[in-house]
Amino acid sequence: MSQRRPLLLGVALVVGVSSAGCSGSDDPTKALLTKAEWKNEPGSAAEIGYWVSVDVGWPSRAENCFPLSPKLHVTVNDREAGTIHTSDCQWDVLVEAGPFAADDPGPTTVRLLDGTHVLGEAIYDGLFPGYAAQLVSPADGRVRTGEQVAVQLAAPLPAEVLFSSSGVAKFYWLDPPDSVPPFYSYATAALDTDRLSITVNAPALTGRAAVVIETFDRQLGSAQSCVGFTSCTAWPSEMIGPVFVEVIP
């Protein structure tokens, strides 16, 4: 959590969040940063997928140390993301909810509540997946180790989005043995010149896997609706996928 706080502070400074006059206010100035990300280190196979991280901050609290209600909590759509617990002068809190399927319909709605009273709400479109994709071949999803998986994007990857010449794909194994924590295997991905087609070399391990492919330099955006916050910043996912395959010997 502490590693994320400087990010929200930087965002707050960029968008000009003012802390003047916040001390003692019934509703101190607050900012929101919402990030969608493929969970890099899931705690179980059930956690594999997209998660939404919500960073709520009161920039002036680092100096003024005003109290917060013990009933503060955050929801993402219909899910509880977490309760706001802070130390005396901690100015922001990170909570998360998930996993969400890549094809979950509709926008992402984030609410900050004091008990049942809504203090702020942001509605985001297109937080995840970063870039939707579908499996082209093998048609049945069963690929032999060392052979290629072909993926096609819904639209060409924008020119400003970076994709390494030896791109990184991750195979998240869906059925690890009971004694083995969830893990993933790296594989090489190549983007065609049309920036629409991607091929991935299947790794040596076998089993069912969710495959995601990394891109870089996804830009910060803003919510389509932002009420009760001075800013509602969006950090959409930069991942391609997932597609689902079964790697066989």
C-alpha cells in the first residue's frame, strides 16, 4: 500500500488538487485513482483474472491529521473492496476488488461510502481488459508444447502503445496441484506488422492456462462521471487478453 501512495500524490498534483481549507471540514477534499490490472501474483487459482485497485486520498491529511469516520468503505460495482483503516496522519488508502471477467458487461462504478451514505462516486468505461483478443488457432484451444498460439485483437494496437520485438506472454496455470501455489510461465510473443495479430510460443509445461500478453505505456485517463471527488483518475489495464488454451505434450 505504501508503494502506491506517491503515485496518487503525483496524480493529485498534476490535476491541481487543492488542500486549502480542508482541516476540520465535514467533507475534506479527496482524490480517487482507480487502476485495473491483471493480478500478477494471485493467492489462489480462484484469484486469477482482472482486479480493480482503488486508491482514495485526502492530500491535506498528511499535514492536518484530521479524523476519518470509522465507517468508511469502498465498493466496486456490487462488490465490497474494503474498509478504510488509516493511521493518525496516513493520507490515502489502497483497497481492491476482484477478480472480474474480461467480458464483464457495463462500466465500472466505484463508490466511497460512510456506512450507507455515498460520499463520492466515479463511473469508468473501458478499464479492462486493456485490449480484447480472441484465440484464432488452434481452433479447439489445444496446443502442443513449443507450438504457436495465434491471437487476434479486436482492433489494431495503437501506434503509441509499445510492444517489444520479443514481447512477453504469461501462461497462468489454472489447475496447479493442491500443494503448489498459483504460478505462471513466461513465453515469447510476436506482434505482426498489422498490429492486429499476435503469435505466442507455448511453454514446456502442460495443462489449462489463461494467457495474457503485456504492452506498455498505457496512458492515464479520467472517469466518465466523477461526483464528490476533486479528481477521478483512471489507469486502464495494459494487458492483451486473456485467451484460454490447454497445452498438451
